Amino acid sequence: MSIQSEQFAKNGLKKLLFVAGSGLFAFSAAAALTYGYFQGKSYRQERSQWVALQGLAAAENYESCRSQGNALPSRSRFYSEAQTLVQQCSLGLARQHASDQELTEAITVALSITTPDGQLQNEAQGLVTQWSGQVVKQGEKLLQAGELDNAIAVLRELPPESPTASSIESTIQGWQKQWSQSEAAVKESTALLERGQWLSAKNQLEGVASITYWQQKKKPLLEKAEAGIAEVARYEAEQARQRAIAAAPRYDYQPPPPSQAAPSYQAPVTAYVPPAPAPAPAPAAPTISGFDRQVESLYNSYVAQGQNSWDAWIQACQASGGYIVDQGPQSGCAP
């Protein structure tokens, strides 16, 4: 190759390298500008989302604050701050539910607060405990009004993570037991009152729980039982008084014989002749004993109070301290 040709080739190669270098530099610059443009756009979008999120929190639009804050991607520059704000909005939303008496919803939202901010989490836990206690009181109020099923339903709406959840089932079982016992006691007492067994009816009512609903059911039954007991006590006291009067000794007044003046002469002495024996008195007609009179009187009293004949007979015999000899057509009461 001639010297001119070699020089021409070298110049051409330099020119080619220059052009290639210029193109690569231009491409790199364009890429950098494009990357910077998109980075800036992403930052502006994320910042706009963050500003909007702060506005929702300030306007107390806590539901939207939570949903939009949780939708923010974790790669965002504002992700950490947004999550803290979401937790604050959650507490605000829980308070709103509580003020509307939506306690179960308030508890559920408050339990979702898991921020490492100890102060915020402690506040949320304290409110959960407070609201859970209010839910239990709502159930108790329904129970006192006689709405057992609704009371149980209210308690079972509590989230399992609430602090009172572990004792909910035992509370419900206690309510159900009290309810069954009260129902059985009222039913049995009513049946005893219909038979005139006043004392047994009163004793049966002691099984009624201190629930307002059942205490209202108990009150008229107890009044009827006590009235019956008082009536029987008055009757028995009167019978005892009559028996005491009949058994008391009687003294008939006998006036002294008129005084006689002594005779002016001495009576002749005669031989003593004993008087003839007086005839024996005829045996007295048989009478009803005091025990039988008492049984009969109590029987009449019980029948007058509305008992049927057989129950009145048994109760009168037992109240007199006796027992039934035969429970057939020829029954009797022995002391």
C-alpha cells in the first residue's frame, strides 16, 4: 500500500470512530435524560399521593385514608410515613365506629393496629378492652330484659382476638344455666300453687335467678304463696286457741248453804244407817277426738281455698302431725 493510501485509511478510521463515539454519547445522554424524566415523574406521583393521603387524614376521612395508604407500593419513598399515617387513621376510624355504637366494628379496626409506635398501640389496646366490656354490658342488658338469644348473639359477635373472648363461652353457659333453672322453678311453683301447697311453692321460687325478667315472673307467685301460708297460719292459730279453751278446767260457782239455827232440844240418838250407793252414770256417747277435729277443720279450710278433696285431705292430715293409713276408698288419718 502506498503512503497516501495508508494515510487515507487512517483518516477514514478516525472519522468512523469519531462518528461512533458521538452516537454512543448521544444515546447515553438520551437514556439518562429519559431515566431522569421518569424518575422525576414517579417522584411527583408518589409525592402527590402522599399529600393527598395527608389531606384525607386531616379531613377525618379515615376509611379512604386507610384504603389509599395501603395501596401505596412498598418501593415508594413515602411508604414508611404512609403506613404510620394509616395506623393513625385506623385508630380514628375505630373511634368513629365506637361513637356510633358500632362497638364490634370499632374493636375489629383497633385490633388491626400493629404499629411499632408503642404509644399508639397501647392506646388501641386500652380502647379494645373498654369497648369489649361495653359489648358484654349490652348483652347483660338484653338478658335482664328477657332476650336471651339476642344477648348471646351480641357476645358472639366479638372478635376472637378481643381480651374478653376467652371468657365469652363460660359467660354464655352461665346465662343459659340460670335461664333453665329459673324457668323450671317458676313452672313447678305454679303447679304447686294450683294444688294449694303454699310453702312448697315458696321454697321452689328460691331457685329463680336474680335476672330482672325472672324476678318479675316470680313476684306474683311469691305473693300468692305467702298469702296462702299466712291464711293457713291464722286458721291453725284459731284452732289452737279453740282447743286451749276447750281443754281449760271449768269452775262452777256453788253458793254456800243457808245457816240454820241450832235446835233447842237434843235429837234422839239413832243407829247410823249408811246411804245406798248411787247408781253408776251411763257411759257418755262417743265424741270426735281433738286430733280428728283438727284434721277435719284443716281439710275444710284447704277445700275452701280451692284445693281438690284428695290433696286437701293429705295436706290436712300431714299438717296435723298424722299420716295416711290407707290410700284407698277407706283412707284414714292416724295421729
